[in-house]
Amino acid sequence: MPLQLPPLTAIRVFEAAARQGSFTKAAAELGMTQAAVSYQIKLLEERVGAPLFLRKPRQVVLTEVGSRMVPMVTEAFGLLSEAYQVARAGSGGTLGISTVHTFASNWLAPRIGSFQLRHPNIAVRLDTSSYLVDFSREEMDIGIRSGSGKWPGLATHFLLRSQFSPMLSPRLAESIGGIKEPADLLKLRILNPADIWWKDWFAKANVPADALDRMPDTSLGSQAAEANAAIAGQGVSVLTTALFTAELAEGRLIQPFELTAHGGDYWLVYPEGRRNVPKIRAFREWIMAELNCPTDATGD
């Protein structure tokens, strides 16, 4: 028997409106008029035989029928997108990964070879930036983000707890006779003194840190860059301890105090409807095994 399908244009409009929570935003995303979006939704509701949205001022809200329908529609579009990408790029396809520079350079880059050896048909394209990728508009499959693990519409898996602490070069520490107590750090140049992590750490160490406000701001854009400056003896950086284990083991950096404070943890994220896409599943299983994460470590 032939498949019973509504017009695919109406389904596409429904998915965009459900994700955006707005007919106006869906129209802008799809390059349609708001009237055209409303018409397609009405057409779909007639085919379904029930309202899919409650129309409210400035927004639309899914009905119970719409809420039951949208996860399967989202997954279906994800599978269609994956089929298209596979057709374009071969049997494995290209896995687009968006993450921040420091995680990419200090953790992922030294290990990604083992993933590619295990999955030779999957090419990896790594994009490093500090902004949160919009999966609906950009050709990215997964992201590795720092934060709370709560991003609407995305599946999230805990990867790494972010604990941070001051680090500096041994030579810089020796220049003031060693670092004996947390307040000694304030005798040195602080890299990125406006970073909230500094105040959090000094507060946990019970050290007044008003001097930070009088220091010149020297933000270098990423932990990786600030770590390189610290290694060169240019100042003291506050860094995620788990991402600089090699530098500490080799003695290029020292962490003078065991005291750490907690920042935004690292999470693997991707659109909920693409959970079972083969290349996403392969990467998820690999990275969670590398980090010894339980398979149920989600942000749900």
C-alpha cells in the first residue's frame, strides 16, 4: 500500500513553527510569508483532523496532538538530512563538530585519530568558536559545549566536569620566592583579571581580590592562548585543570594549590531527532568511552 503522507511542505512548515514557537519566525526561516505558513498549518490540521497549535499573542503553543507529532517529525527530517549527506559524501559522510578552541586543541585533537581509525568512512570537520551553533541553519552535526546541559530541543550528554584553578610557569613563581599562599598570586600579573572565574576562586580561598579590578585587562580570547602566555611567563592564568594535564605533568605549568572552583561543565549536544544517526551514535559512543562517562549521563 502507498504511504499515507500529508504534503511535505506542510510538514516542513509544521516542524519549523514548532521549533521556533512562532509562525512569523518560521516564515522568516523558510523564506515564506506568514500567511503562507498559516495556510500550510491549516492544511495539515485539516488532514490530521485536530488542531496542532494554540494561537496566542506573539507565539503559538503546541497542542497535545502537536506535541506527540513533533518528535517523530523532527527525527524524520534528521534522517532525511543524513541520507542526503551520505549521498553527497559517500557511505560514511562527514561529521561536523563545533566546539570551543581549548577543548578542541587540548583534548579532542590529540585523540581524534583513534576515532577515525575505528571509523575510517567518517570524515571529521572541526569548527572552533565560542558561539553556540544553530543546528537548524549550519552544517554541523554535534557540538561540545560548556554550560548547564539545558538547551531546548537538544539531546545532551555529560562529558567532563569543569574544575578550574590558577596556573603559572615555575620560573614566574620563583621570581617572587615561590607561591606560598593564595594572596601571593596578586603580586604577579593576572591574565584576564575580569574573568569571573578569578573572583570565584579567590572567594573560595577566602582572599579579598579587589586588586583585580585595578589590573589592566589582558583577555586573550581562549584558555589555550592564556595557557601559552602563562607558560611563557607572561602572567598567571585561571584554567580548567582537566584540559591541561600534559602541561602540568611536563612541568611547563604548575598548579600551586589543590583548591579548585567549579565552572560550566562540558556536554555533548545534538538535535534530539538525530539521536540514532549512525555517525552521531558512533562519535557519542567513542567520546563517552574515552571519558569513562556512564551512557545515561544526560542533561535531561
